[in-house]
Amino acid sequence: MLWYMPVPVVFLHAFPYSPAMWEAQQSAVIGHPLLLPDILGYESLEGAAAHVLVEMDNLGWEKAVFVGLSMGGYVIFRLWNLEPERFVGMVLADTRATPDTPEQQAARVQLAERILAEGMTVFPPLNLHTHLGQTSLKERPLLVEQVRRMQLAADPAKTASSLKALAKRPDSQPLLSEISVPALLLVGEEDVLTPPAEAAGMAAQIPDSRMLIIPKAGHLSNLENPKAFNTALRGFLSELSA
């Protein structure tokens, strides 16, 4: 297929957020056809990936650049496993290829049960401090409150389903050396959930990859430093369009 520029872009959001987390990125890639599917609430990451492919088919898109942060990155790996021919390139932000440990799996299932019983009010006290970097927590009270509200707005049943899906996700490390499209790895320098070492390890295994550390950002690097994130994203898309 001959490509007509600009290339379509699919944004895949983090857990337990919604596509609204990509607002700052939408304005940064004006001119590109965009798809922002809601991937929260699927019983498996394969199910979320299949949903994304259906939405692409509905738009008549054969290929796209996939941009995924955290859970969105996990779904990118499942998309690659299902239909790698749909990729022009990928952006893996604040994510990892390794599966959960048994302890992490148990913690996710336990949290899912608490959320179903008590609602989303239990989520921010447990997770806000790890989703944001120290700079944001200390210096950006408005962002902290925004993220807290975003967490509280998530549907409890969908959040619980995604927690269980995340717990049972497969090991994606064997896929890394098989990725045959350009890949950009972005990671917040203060990310404690998927730290820069994780991104470096993936970049070392993906043949055509480049990695950038987003300064003064934690796990939600696109929200914490949108200027740096968007600059990297635009540069990558320009490279693919050259």
C-alpha cells in the first residue's frame, strides 16, 4: 500500500484513565488523523487490542502509528502480536514488556475487589504518589488535583476488569527483537513504576529504536511535561513521514 501523508495516529491511554488524558497531544499533532479508543474495562489486553483493530477497520485504516502509555503500551504489544502489519511505527511511553510477579498479580486482584466493594475513592490514596513524579507532587498542585479527579472519575467495574487483565498479561519480552518498525521509547526521569532502566532494556532489544527521558516527569509523562513529550512525538512522526 502506498502511504499518503500524514500518517494516522492511534493514542492508547494509561490505567485507569480515559482518552481525555491525551488532550495536550491532540493539539500537537494537528493534521494527522487521530483515533483515541477507550480501552478500559476489557477482561484481557487481547480483547482491548481487538477492539482497537475494529475501530481502525471502521475508519478504513490499514495502518497507523500507535502511541501507548503504561497500559496503552501493554496493548501495543498485544496489537503487534495479533497484526504487526498494521504498524507504521510505535511509541512506547512509561511502560514495560515484563509481566507481573505473583505478588503484583495478587495485589491487583485484591485492589479490584476493594474497588468493587468501596468504589474509586480507595484508588488515589494508594496510587497518586506513584503515578506522578516528585516534581509534580511538590510543585504542581493543580496537576495533582487534576489527576486525582481523573482517577476518581473512572468506572469502578471497568477499573476492576482492567486490573485483572493487567494481572494476567503475558510476557511481551519475546516480541521485542521481532519489532520491525521504528520505535520511540519515552519515559519520565522520575517514573518509579516503569523507570528509565525498563525503557533502556527494551530499547536495547528493539532493532530500530530510540529512547528519550522526559525531565521532571513521573509515570504520566505526557501530562507532567507535555512540551517535552510533544516535541519528541512530533519529531518521531516527522521522521516516519520523511
